[in-house]
Amino acid sequence: MDYIKAKKLLEKYGQQHLLRYYGELSDGERAELLSAISEIDFSILSCAAADGKKGVGKLSPADAMPLEETAERFKEFYDAGINAIKRGKVAAVLLAGGQGTRLGIDAPKGTFNIGIERELSIFACQMANLLPVAESAGEYPYLFVMTSTVNDGRTREFFKQHGYFGYRSDRIHFYVQRTAPAVSREGKILLEEKYKPVLTPNGNGGWYTSLKNSPCGKILERAGIEWLNVYGVDNVLQKICDPVFIGATLLSGLPCSGKVVKKVSPEERVGVLCKENGLPAIVEYYELGEEYKSLRDNSGGLVYCYGVILNYLFNVAQLDKISQKPLPYHFAEKKVSYIEDGVKVTPESPNAYKLETLTVDLIKLMGGCLGFEVERRKEFAPVKNMTGTDSVDTARALLIENGVKL
């Protein structure tokens, strides 16, 4: 893309300011800026603005398979799940695009050392939960690791340095999620440098399209994989390719499922499994109105009680059917450094929006979802903060409780 084409494109979307410093740039910087402009999907700006005005539809409670039923049907579910793994029909997808900034490290979040007397990264914790499944099945499920442009190289190197945590290296593959521009409150794309727009990972909702468009997509087709277990890097107690979870989903006949735990309070910062306009849906905690959040039943329990832990199982055939449908964009308010009047500004409070799609929005499109309750103290130890709620401290305590040596 040359300057004239870039200028015409930016004028169409009201983003001409991206060329404000063009005359000051070196030839290399100009080329980098024009290349970045050519790769931005400007249409998402209008889509995001429209999505942001939609709000949440009419909500009603959703059921989940209770712990008691899982215990009663454990062998039935386990046998169905382990058989699917043995036949190579299940793979895992790790959403690992985040940085560990809130944990005090300038590195991929999964590399954070949660050990006390020994090195134990978040990645290592999760791989230690996947490896026994592979050994029991006699089949190593493929693991696709979604990184970001910021942490891709360091994530690949970390896995390599640690011998892929004892897993078969030929079954672990990496791909990079797409980016979206960060915008000011007025909808203007921010500049990170005079020659570089602020581009950030576009949320975890695009994990499947990014996977399909990467070389991993060919592996998916060649291996005949029918189910993808998608999970987040935050939780050190994630059970990955859990045969019982997989078996329950297969026997339910539904195209997707999500692990849930009972919320500890109305204010807990987790997405909630419910129905939106009659369809299974997950509503993020910041989008759930107070009239729903605190609603209780006759026994005093929360009506909207099932919080998701970012561990889902998706049918690939159904994903292919819906993959062309656009997901809504969510506005995540963040502190974003930017260039103003030629000077770098570092704000002290949120000043911009990052545009993100979310995995939870796939649920509405899948046509049905099994809520699968799990024991929170055995499967939910999120690491989001250094101290306090959902922190390094609380995760360490739960790891120790579950017999993990730190």
C-alpha cells in the first residue's frame, strides 16, 4: 500500500490522524506504518460501535449437570471419553496470548513461576494435568497453543527449553491470534509510536478462525479431529481433555459444553451460564445487571449461580458451520500509552478501549450447550492478581490442597 491509497482509506473511516507524522519518518518507518495500515480491518470499528449499543437480551436461568449425576455416571462418562481420545478424535487448544503484567513479569503469563521452593510455571501445572490423560489413553491429543504477536517467540522457546514438559513435541503446535486496534473514547485509533498504531490481541473469541487459517488448520483436518477442548492459561488446576467431561458431552448429544462452578458471591468476577432470549449463553460479570446478579431462589441460593471457568468442549463440524458468522465486539476499558503532539503519554487511569471478541459468544451460535458442574476446589484456581482474590496466594493454597509440591 502506498501513501495515496492509505490516505484515501483512512479518510473513508475518519482515521487520517494516523498519517500525521508521516513527513517526519524515515523510509523504513514509513514502510512499517503503511504496512500496518494495510493490515487493519477498519470495518470492525463500526461493527464494534454497533455491538456496544446492543446490550444484553432477556435472560433466564440455565441448568447444569450436577456433581451428583456425574458421580453416579462416572464410569459411563469416563469410558466414552477415553475411547474418543484413544481414537484421536479430541484435541486441546490453550489460549495463551496474555502477558503476565499484573503478576509483575514482562513475559507470557504461562511462564510465571508459581512455585515456592522449586520452579513451577503455570504452563507446567497445566501440562502436568494433561500428560496423565495421554498416558492412560495411549494416545497423545494434539495441543494447539494460541499465542499473540507480543509473546509468540518467547512462548515457543519456553516450551522448548522445558522439554515440552514431558509431552510429545510433535503433538504441540503454536499459532498466533489476530490483532485489533485500540481506540480512544472518541473512536480514534491510537498510535504507539509515530509510525506504529496500537494493535492488541483481539480477544479469545477468534481462536477457531485463527486456528483454521494457520498451518494448524491442516493438522486438524488431516488428523480427523472432531472435538476441541479449549481452556485458558489463568487456571493452574485446569483438567485438560478430561475423559469424564468429554464423555458426558458426547452422550448428551449437544454440540458444546462448558465446565462451571457454583459462584461464591453475586460479585464474583466470572461469566455466568444462563439463557439469553431463550438460547444458551454466557454473560460476562460486567454485563450482568444487578437485578440478575443478586437474585436468589426460595432457599436463598443464587438463581444465576453457575460461573464458567474457561474450559469448553466444541464440536468441530458445528464450529465450521458457524465460523463465518461475526462475533460481537466487547469494549475492554484499559490504560494504553499513546503518542499525542509527538510525545509519548502514559495515562494513570483507563483512557482507551481494546476491542475484543470472546469465546463465550460462540456458545449462542452453537445451538446447545451442556453445563457441567465441577468441584471448584479441585478445578478452579485462577491466577489473575499478585495478592487478594484469585491471586498467586490463593492458587498456591489450592495447589497444595490438591497435593502439588511447590
